[in-house]
Amino acid sequence: MNTKHVFIVRHGESVANATGIRQGPETPLTERGESQAALIGTRLRDHQIERIVASPYARAHKTARIISEKLGMTINDVSPLFKERTNPSIMRGKRDNETLPEERILVTSHGLFMKAILAHVLLGDHLNGRIFWDQFIPIKNVENTGILHLEYTDNYHGTCKYWKLHSWNDRAHLE
């Protein structure tokens, strides 16, 4: 039997983590993040690591470089397969808790994005990849120009619920 041990390490503390301000792929590690990476490198010394693969994002790549130095190795691969989602450029430089001031907002996007938002609204923290794949991917495709109408309210009537679904794939305008 062929057995593999895969260790996935989240990058050390980044400037974005420390400040709460969203940044892009170039976000560097803080001194604390570099120190954290050195500690994990020391911890992994006895695990006989044979290959190191890094995300191309600066914070993950730097973490891998520090770990590789501790292990006396080099980074074997840099792969976009392991990169994080990309924050839209409009979000960069903004705090996580910033919101849009308008009360009625239209977003044009894609069917898969709409399914993901619907899944999150309905299941919240209970959503995982398996549930999304099994329960939401098979949903009939969203019609072109189909509308998902959601309402967001801060702590709706003290229930700790924030999102309310008004309609899914509304296509009355096509009939």
C-alpha cells in the first residue's frame, strides 16, 4: 500500500491579518509571521519532509521559504492550485467590516456564484464542500438574467440571523 503524509500549513501572520485591512497576493508577512514560520519549520524537522510546494502568494511563499531553510531544503514547486481566493481590487485597502452605504444594490455575476451565496444563506456555518457539491451543484442552472433576491439585516429581530431569501432564479421578466 502506498501511503502519503501531507502537511498543509497556513502562512504566518501577514500584514493584512495584523491590520484587518484587505490586501492582495503581494501581502507580506509581519515579523511575527516570520517567527511563526521559523517555529513550524523547527517543529517539522523530524517529519522527514521530502517535497515543499508553495502558493505563489507572497505570504505563503515566504512562509515556505523560511520553513525550507529550517529543513535544509529548497522549495520544489510554486503552484497556483494552492492560492487563496482573490479579493476584488475594490476591496483592497479596506477593513473587513466596511459596508456599502446604499440600501438597494444590484450585482451581476454568475450562476455558480449565485448557488454558493444561496448555500451560505441557507446553511451558514453548516455548509461544507461535500454538502455544496451534493446539494447545490445539481440545482438546475440559473436562467440567464435570473434574479436571486436577498435581504440583509443586522441581527434580524434578535435571532442572530442576517440573511433572508426572498426569491431564487426569478425569471418573470422572461415570460
